[in-house]
Amino acid sequence: MDGFLNAVFDFMRNAESDIKLIEQVVHILDLMLSKISEKKPLMESNCLSTILVILQRGSSDSQIQSVQLLESLAVDGESKLKIAQKEGLLLELVKSLSKEKDPRLIEASLSCLISIAMPKRVKAKLIQSRTIPELKILLSEPNMTPSIIEKSLKLLETLSSCKEGRVEIWHDTILLQAIVQKVLKASSKATEHAVTILWIVCYLFRDEKALEAVVSGNGMTKILLLIQSNCSPAVRQMSADLLKIFGVNSKPCLSSYDTKTTHIMPF
């Protein structure tokens, strides 16, 4: 209907003090998302402020709907930067990753953060907002769903593509060993993201501290097993590169490691 969305936007602008009304507006917009082809009017409305209020004060269901709405608005670099520059919004999204939150909210927030994290300036803001420590907690939890693990690793892989992210990962032995433990766990996509992170920090940028943490965390065994599995060509190549940097490109090298993995040596 002509004018319907404008009426919703006007209502949203005038309902800032009533959380129940705001939640109803977001519920309407969530139901209409597939029918809204042009997202720019939403970005120009009071939508980001509304989403921030719900993340701060709303119910779990309305928070999930608001995060899904936010992800749908991140259609290009300009909109992603605008979302990141909304004061307090990234911080609330990162808080939504807390392990005490509804798993549905955690997953929706991860998906949204992955969607907006591509611009370099957004990555920097996410790192400043302590996203990586929250991902570390999620990856260290034994009962997280495969989907949450997969998305956590995908977001971590995205953040590892910038220097600030890599430095934080390099200096966190517990995080690196948690990444190693997710190889051949959860899903093939999760394994691919985990191996890519290890490849970036250990092979591409050759950080010695990271390499020591990965090897001491049984990383060599995991990679040896992975390279013999039904993995993709890209994962197989990264695994081979990691074995080279581990110094395991020939059988005699194994003698320098205190390991029982000789029987799975692929060479």
C-alpha cells in the first residue's frame, strides 16, 4: 500500500519511549522484509536508533528480529559503515554474543556481524569493541551448536585479515588452541574457516608465537588427519602449507617432535 511504510516510519520516530510499541514496529518490519525492495528509506528513518533501543531493553524475540532487520539493511559498503558508526550499536551487537544469551540471538548476531564486517574500518571497530574475546569464549564452550561454531570461525577469519585482528589472535594461546580443536569438528565449513585462520597466522605471516601455540595444541596431528580426509582442494593445499611450516615435510623431521602421529604420516 502506498504510504504504509512511511506511516510505520513516522510511528517509529514517535514511539522511542515505549519499548512495547517499538517491538511491535520491528515485528511488522521483520514480517515485511521480503517485500521491501528498497532499503535506503529504512536507513534514513529512525531505524538504527530503534534497533539500538531494542538491543538494550527489548525481549529476546524482538532482539532477534531487530538483528535480522539490521542485517537486511547492510546491502553495501556505505550502509555497513553507517551501521558501524551508529554510536553504541556495534557494542550491543557484540554483547549479544555472550554465552548466556539465547542461542538464536547469538547466531543472528554472528550472521549480522559477518555481513557488516567487510570494510576495513568496520573490522577495526569490531576489534576495539572486544569481539575477539567473545568469539574465544564461544569457541571454548563445549556445548555450542555447530552453526554457532561455524559462524564464530567465519567472523574470526574475517577479522584475521586485518593487522589488528591478527596481532590479537597471535598473542592468545588459548584462542589458537581452541581454533585447532575445531578442525574436523562441527562441519566442513567450520574446518575450512579454522584452517584458513591457522594458515593466515602461521604460514602467510609466519608468527613464531602462534606457531608454537598451534603445535603445542596438537595442531600437527589435526592437520595430518585433515590432509588425509575428504577435504576440498583449497583446504588440502593450506594443510600442506601448514605442514611445511611445521617442519614436517619429510619423515626424518618427525624425530624433532614428541608425537605419536608417525603412523598417519601422509608422505
